[in-house]
Amino acid sequence: MKKLTFDFIVISLIALILIVLNQFDLLEKSAKFMFIPILVFYYIGQYVERKYKK
């Protein structure tokens, strides 16, 4: 899988999750936990960078 394809999949997944959370009004309730997904995606980005580095 190319890096660009992986980036597109991750961005789409994040957008889908945020849309679902917004529909159920969970974004306001879980605002204090927003750092956790950002941290997870940071480490996923580090892994992808090492794996697909040219």
C-alpha cells in the first residue's frame, strides 16, 4: 500500500468517526479525551513514515 493511499484512508476514517460522534452529540461530552485519538494517529503516522520511507 502506498503512503498516499494510506493517508487517504486514515483521513476518511477520521472524518467518518467525527461525523458519527457529532450525530450522537458525543463530541461535547468527550472533549477531554480528544488527546487520545490524536496521540494514536501520531504513532500510526510514525509507523507509516518508517515503513514507507523512500
